[in-house]
Amino acid sequence: MRLEEFEKQINDVINSKEKELDELTSKKEQIEEEINKVKILITKAKKDNDFKAYNKAKQKLWELENSLEFYQERIEIVKAPPPADEYFNYFKTLDRILGEEMDRVLEEAEPLIK
């Protein structure tokens, strides 16, 4: 693997995380809007003395709150740094690539040095 390939691989990982974070944030915001709408329906059902509408809205609210909790936790997972072993694998790979690059440069420079 060349240094450019490694850099592309790291950038792909970063871009993938950023894309997932954007998608999760968008879904979270959408759910927050839906929660606000359902809360209005709950208030209306109370005023109208409509138990069926109230119960349906409360069930929907519970479902949306669970979804919101899921997306908030998923965002935290995506934002968290990778595990230490993953970091060490990146460093080992980078160390190996740089060693190979240095060996290649020294081989090319050897005739000039002599």
C-alpha cells in the first residue's frame, strides 16, 4: 500500500463518519419536529375529550421519544473516537508504509550517493 492509498482510506473513513453523522442529525431533527406536532395533538385531544385520539397520540409520542433516544445515542457513538486497537492498526500501517517509502527513496538515492 502506498501513502496516497492510505491517505485515501483514512479520508474515506472520515467522510463516511461525517456522512452518517449528517444523516443521523437530520433524522433526529425530523423526529423532534414530529414530537412537537404530536404534543399539539395530545393537547387538542385533551381539550376535545377524545380518548381514542389521545391514546393514539400518546403511543406515537412514546415511539418517537424512543426513536429520538436511539438517534441521540447513535450520534454519540459515531462522534466517539475509534477504539485504541483501531488507532494502533492505523499507526502500524502508516509506520510500515513510511518504512517502505524510506527504503525505496534510499534505493533510488544510493547510486547518487556513491
